[in-house]
Amino acid sequence: MRLSQSLIPTLKETPAEAQIASHRLMLRAGMIRQMASGIYAWLPAGQRVLSRIAQIVREEQDAAGAQEVLMPTIQSADLWRESGRYEAYGKEMLRITDRHERELLYGPTNEEMITAIVRDSVKSYRDLPQLPYHIQWKFRDEVRPRFGVLRGREFLMKDAYSFDLDYAGALAAYKKMMLAYMRTFQRIGITAIPMRADTGAIGGDLSHEFHILAPTGESGVFYDSAFETGDAAQATDIEAFYERMTSIYAATDEKHDEAVWAQIPPERRREGRGIEVGQIFYFGTKYSKAMEFAVIGPDGQKIYPEMGSYGIGVSRLVGAIIEASHDEAGIIWPDAIAPWRAAILNLRPGDAATDALCEQLYAALGAQALYDDRAERAGHKFAEADLMGHPWQLIVGPRGAANGMVELKRRATGERLELPVDAALARVCG
């Protein structure tokens, strides 16, 4: 994309409503614009990040054997009355009445709807297990939306739901999802720590939250440094991986146990702040029994499927990653989810050699590059490239262009090298 033709409305000044780094930088980098309290439009740069995160999430869900569906955002109140949650959920649920006086709601989660869908399709024990998921917008009417996309009212979420014949099958699905989550976060380029959690309004008695570390995290976290090895991608034995993840100490401040903490060697103790970006739940037959979903077992008797649900906050991840990865100049994107892998900075638009070399780089990189072809000062271009967080900057001026050389800057480290064109492209593409 050529920056001169793009819809990336960057801001020099920090908007007054932005209280934390991610909100400030997403507004200044032209990624989002607020349309109502806690509701944002995602502009091209922000949408590209959302799409990249969603694709990694999708690939790891597919690899775990989950099946993608797409459920509507608007749900019938009758489904929630079946489960008993319609009145219990509280004011965070946005309730709607259509022109025929039918009661609807904007879905905050999808346990009821997916249970109804599977109930209508699955009749025999032979049809289980099932593991559907979707990536869809949700709405929760937060009493005090704040912190940009970290605590908005509308948000993009991946939610999966497992249906199994018995507890052993449900626990196997839970373990499989924990590994899929750790692989997802590792591919995105962040360290996420699974911590035992309360199940809250979802229900059940087994749950883990996944936190990434950031100074502005809402929760205090305590964990063993063994989590920092990042070996999920190499795990082949799900049972062994789950045992290891759940045996290493990690807790939010609400569940922190000082007695256990004291037994961990001091050099392995880590403390900080965490932002929750995902949560997994096992809740047994809570919804299948309440909504009268049973299959016929091998002995002809009814069996209520054991269920679990598994959420990742896709839009929340964008803000959380920025909170964990930025500096005073702007965002520092992990390579895997950056909106563009590289920015091409033309320091002398109109100079024939400079223009030609920039066009050569742009043709080679295609959709991976954002080409700053504007007639702006070099300093302005440098500042905006740092603000937007491109992993690489290809800086082209008349002197270098005359010699076929490019200055290559790595955003994360600030390292600068002058390289021939082919060598610079090899670094960026590698």
C-alpha cells in the first residue's frame, strides 16, 4: 500500500481520553476511531492486525481438530431462558425487542446457541465428540468502558465449545485446547502464562486464564520462571505438556498462595502485572441438562454430553500486545502480526534513482510493505514509521540509491545496517 493513498489518519497529539499506552498508540497510529462509548471502528492498519491474529488462532484451532462455524450476533432470549441465565446474567447483556415484540439480545457469549445447534444435529453417542468454534463479535454493556479495546463494549472473540460423552473425554478436550492456546500465543510472538481461575458466570469447576505480562495489567501475577522456556511448539505429548503446565506455579493475586510461593527457589520467582487474553472452562453438564440435550448411549440410555468452552479475545490481544511491546516512540509489533512487515521510506520523492529503487523494493515486497511515498520531511517519516511499529524500515535516499544501497532498520532493537538491495530484502523476507 502507498501511504499517500491510504486511510491511516495518524495523530501528532495524544487524545485526552486515552489513559493507557495501547489506547493512545492505536489512536495516534490511525488503527481505530471511537464511534460510541466502548465501540470502535477498525481502520486498515488495525484491521490487518486483527486479521493476522485471527488467522493464527484459526490455524491452531483447525490443527487441534476444531471445526469453524459462524453464529449470529443476535440471539433469542428463549435460549437463555432455557439455561436459566437470561435474568441472571445482569445488565451487561444488551436486551433488544424487535418489531414483533420478540425478545432478543446481542450475544455476550454463545454457550446456549451452540448447545441448541448441536442438540438439533447430534442424537447418538456415535456423533460425539464435537468441537465447533467461531470468531465473531460480542457485546457486553460495560458500566464503565475504558482503556480502549482492552475494556470495550464490542469486541472480537474466538470461542470454541467441546461436547464429549464423559468426563475423561471432556478433560482430554480441555488439555488439547490448553496446548493449542500456548501454541497460538507462541506463534503470535508473546509469552502467555496459564493460571488457575474462577469460572464466574460461565459455570463449572475447572478453568485457566492466560495472561501476558504488561506494566498496566489489571492483575498482579506470580509465576515460576520455568514458564519462560516457550516450548509449546515442540510438545507432542499432550498429557505430559498439561501435567507440566499445571504443576508449575502461577497465580493471580486473588489466588496467590504465599506458602507455596516460599517453596520456589528465589531465583525462579517472577512477579509482575498481567492482562488476561484468554480463558478456558470445563463445566460438565450444566448446559446440556438445563437445555435437555441428551444423546442415546450404547445401552439405549440417555447421556448428557460433558461440555467446555474456550475463549480468546482477538481484539483485546491487539491492545494487550501493544501494552507489552512499545517504547516512547511507538508500537513494536511482533513480526507475525504486524500490519506490514516493512515500511519503505522514500527520503527524496522526485529523485529518479531514489524513486526507482523504492519502486523496486515495493514490487519485491508487495502486500508486505507500506510505501511512504509522501512529500514529507525525513524526520516526519521516521517518526511515523516508529509510531506504527513496522518490524523493518527500508530507508532510501539519493546517495544510497545511486550505489544500489539501502539503510535497513530493525524496529525492535534500533539496529541500522547499510546493505545492497538483495541482502536487505533477504533480511526482511527471512
